[in-house]
Amino acid sequence: MTELPAPPRAEQRPHEYTRHGVTIADPYFWLKDQSYPEVNDTDVLDYVKAENAYFEAAMKPRRKLVDTLFKEMKARIKEDDASVPQKDGDWLYWYAYATGAQYPVHYRKPVAGGADEILFDEPGEAKGLDYFQLGILEVSPDGRLLAYATDTNGAERYTLKVREIATGREIETISSVVNGDVIWAADSQSLVYTEVNDQWRSYRALHHILGTDPAGDRVIYEETENPGFQVGVGDTQDQHWIVIATGDNQTSEIRLLPAADPTAEPILVSARREKHEYSVDSAHGKLWILTNDEHVNFRLVSAEHSAPGVWTTVIPGSDNVYLTGASSFKNHLVITERVDGLDQILLRSYDGETRRVPFGEASYSAGLSTNPEFDPEVYRLSYSSMVTPRTTYEFDPATEALTVLKVQEIPSGYDASQYATERLMITARDGARVPVSVVYKKGFEKDGNGKLFLYAYGAYGHAIAPSFSTVRLSLLDRGWAYAIAHIRGGDDLGYNWYLQGKAEQRWNTFTDFTDVAKGLVAEKFTRPGRIAINGGSAGGELMGVVANTDPELWGAVVADVPFVDVLNTMLDESLPLTPGEWPEWGNPITDKAAFELIRSYSPYDNVAAKDYPPMLITGGLNDPRVTYWEPAKWAAKLRATKTDDNILLLKTNMGAGHGGKSGRFDSLEEDAEAFAFVLWQLGDE
């Protein structure tokens, strides 16, 4: 085997600052290009490129394994796949992939019959580009025009254009700094969109009239009070209202604009109150609002359009039922819930009659899929489990029939009966019972010697569903078990489960994860040193913390775009997301307790002279969410500090952002590299 060159060593340059009487040394501060978001500092680029070269050198002997894994993963994707056509007014809409294509083509055809029309050709638009992401695709109500927004470098600043569908002629370019939805006015003559500022904060909603200069677009709402709030737009199910929302991770404020008169003054539903969250839909002359004003798990209320702030309870809050969504269709309120961590879908007629959509498995993921019409005859649902491929259903409320429209096809073959899944409850050190979803191929022996891949996220109230993945089959078929730890910080067991893992209670997230790992060892799934762990973004923060606290447990760590320079990022209010993140992590600028708490776990600040497990760290040069220097600084400090000889790799995507590569096959290559790394480190090449 070819001997590896020496790993890159980033220079340590003196830099320190003092906060709350504490002096913090940050010798890798220089890796943050001071001209960011431009990255053109030669020293910075040279270091990042050197790390990439070292990654390639280390992985070169594993290229055959990477290729094998990639081919397996690709063979499980139906190359000429297509979505199930969905009716919206006079048209059926769908997308389809051609064999070998990285991106889909979007189509429509008249419901009454007629030829297929190409709405948007993603492969054609992406030709010659290293990165391409379609953010928005919205047809005007009269069916003539298409508003679309694209990102060609991963920076998540989209260019919004309008195109005439029949001819393909570009009508106009509206903005090159769009992020979020675009909503057409009812007359198809204008639209509402949001822009980001230099700090990548979606700060205002604008109204553009076609044919006018976008520089003169009316600002409907601009967030000037709270720099941490983000502005977004949407519409109600009855399409009577354009929704203008502002807020952060714990506070909401919503205004409504008549879709028939977007020049009107927006109507405030309920003024912001700290830690009050709500969402709004509309049907039958009323607003239907989910709110946490009286119960942590939310209640459903109604209000008259003429008095949007006067609320009447429809469904009260419950300790056992967590209300996660409400859509008001003509004949039903469709309520999404979570009970004991499992998704539920409830149809409630406007006279109060309810029915629940039945699902047969003990553990699964289910939700309301795309249902664009106000008065559908059936409701489209999505479903999967750890062993059941993605399934598209229609539920007919008249007959209560649940009809399969499509099951994810796996061309290389898949037999669900060959796999088993379990849902465990593992007791954390403070007595909390943490759900864990595990899947493995039958024949996996629980003898304490198994290999386990453990994944978690644990932040922002984002639940990780026990859903299906074709990618993970490459581990299961090699005799591994795969587990998802539904730790605190997510809202898997209700909103309070989220609150128990944020801000002052953040340590619960980290200790839950290690307690789950130890619990799986006790259940004989594996043993210390044979556990590969993975998390991305805030889940990458989790990887950094547990690598510091319990390094002996892990056989390999894969940290994707990890949020690891937490203290420095939360102290820099000029960064894109910092002010909006303070409710999640605490504000260390003004709050000494928050400063000390973040300093206690921030992975970069807690790297110590000790042995660490093998680690693969990834980043994106254009990532506006977790900036490239966070993984770079962390890797540099680990190299200079750790006492082991275990491999440490940093790979920075030079032309992508937070989500990595954009094509459906290119992204698989990154999955294959991660799996090859853990197989290599656990002796399973």
C-alpha cells in the first residue's frame, strides 16, 4: 500500500479576545477569510486545497470500494423514475428523469386530454454547471407563465425569473438574491417574493408587477425590529390569502394579504410575543390557526377574518398528542399529529366528525403529500418505514380506502422480508426514555460483536423520521445494523422533547446520544469501538461534542458540514444566521451564563490532548449556513492537538454549499465515500 504523505498542518497565528472576563485563544481565526462571503485569501485556499489533496491520497486505495458502493447505490435508483401526476385545476403536473440524468424534467398536460408540455428542463438548464439547484417552480393561476428560481453555486441566493410557458420566452429577471417561496397574485399579473440581505437573512417581502422595473417593487413588509427574524411568504389552502410571516426558531408573527388585491395593506393576525409560535390557514371565511399560546404541544383555534386575533378553541392542547400541522381543505381540516413519536393523520369535518388514516406498521413515517387543490376528492399521502420503501397513497374519505399509487422501485432488487426493524426505548442518565429505531438484515447476531452505524440530529425541533433509505442497504447487506437515536433537541416525542434539548438544556442532546450508544451495547447490538457515528450541521456539532467526551466509544466519526465553532459563531453577529440562532443556543454576547454554557461544549474550544477516533469531516466553500472555516478550523486544531495516529480527513466541496453536490448521482458519490471510510476504519473493506 502506498504510504500516505504527511497531513497538512495549518499555521497557528496568535489571535485572542476577551469576553465576560475570559480570554479565548483562537490560533486558527485566520482561516476565516476576512472578505467573506468572497473567499480569495491565498493562504486559506492553499490550506483547504491541501486538505482535499490529502483526502484524495488517503482515499485513493479505497477508490475500488467507493466505486463498488456507488454502483450499488446507483443501481437501487430507478433511472427513468417519474412522480405520480397531480391534478391542479385544468392541468396534471409531474416530473420525470431520463436514464442517466442527474436532474428531472417537469411536465404538464391538460386534464381533458392533450399532449405533454415541458414546463422546465432541469438537465438543459444545468448543462455545463458544476452545481444547479431549482428552488422555485410556480405556474401562474391563468396557466400562462412560470416563475422559477435557480442557484448555480450552492450559496442559496436564487435568481428569480418569469418565463412564458407556451413559447419558452424569458419575460424578465426580477431578483438575484431571492430565497424562499414565490406566490402569484390571483390575476397572474404580479407576484410576491422575499429577498436576502448581505448577511443572507431573508429580511423583506416585495410585490412585483410584471412589466415594471424590479428596482421599484413595493416593499410589503421589512423586518427592522429583530435582526434574527427571517421573512417568508406562502398562501392559504383556499388561495384567498398571501401569507407574510416573520419570526425565528421560537417566535412567529403573521400578516395576510388578499391574493385578489396584493396592493392592499397586510392584516396582522397576532403581534409577536416571545416564544409564541403560530401558523395560519384559511377556509369557509375563517382562519384556522395552530398555536402554542396555551399548551406546549399546540392547540387548534379558529378566528374570523374580521377579527383575526380573537381565537376560539377547536382542538385543545394535549400532553399526549402533539399537533404538528393543520391544512384547511373544503371538506376537511387535515391534522398531522405525533403520538408517542409516531406520525398520525386525522381528517376532521367542519361539523366535528373525525377519522384517522390507518397505518399497519409499529414504526413508520407518514405525512400529507402535495395537495394543491382546495376541494380534492382524495388526499395524497406519503409513507415509509425503516423496511418499507417510499409509498404514495391516496386516501378517499368517502370510502376510507387507502390506495397505493406508487411504491419506490428498486431496480437492483429489494425484499423487505429479509430485513427486520425494532423500536427500542433506552433510559438516559436522567431517567428520560429515548426512542431508538434500528434496522438490520435478518441473521444479524446480537452477540455484542456487531457493527453499528448510529445517526442523530437533535436540534431545532426537527424530528428524524424512521423512514426508508436505499443508501443504507449497502451497510445492512454487509452485516451492519443501522440505528437512529431520536434524542432530545428534536421534537420526536412532542415539543417539550425539543425544549429539553435546547439552550440551557443543550447537554441533554449530547448525553442522550452517548447513553443510546451505551444502551445498544448493553442490548448486545455492538461494543465500544465498533460504532460508526454520523451527523450533519447541528448533528455535526453533536459529533464534535461526543468525540470530545466519549472518544473510546466510536470506531469512526463522519461529521458533515459540522457546526463546531459554536462559541465564535454565536459571538459574531455579522454572520448570516447568528442573531436568529440565539434563541436556540443562547446569546453569549450579552449573557455570561450562555457564554459559559456554549464554551463548555463547543467542539472546537474543547479539543484536548488525547486520543480521538478516526474522523471524516466535510464542508462546503459556499455554505452560508455552516461556513467553511468551521470544519477547517476544527480539523486544524485536532491535527495539532490529538495524541493518536488515527486518520483524520477533511474534504471541502469547492463548488457547493450546505447540501453538498446537487445531482442525484453526484450526491451518492459522497455517501459512498463516507461509507467506504467507515468500512475501512472498522476493518470491513
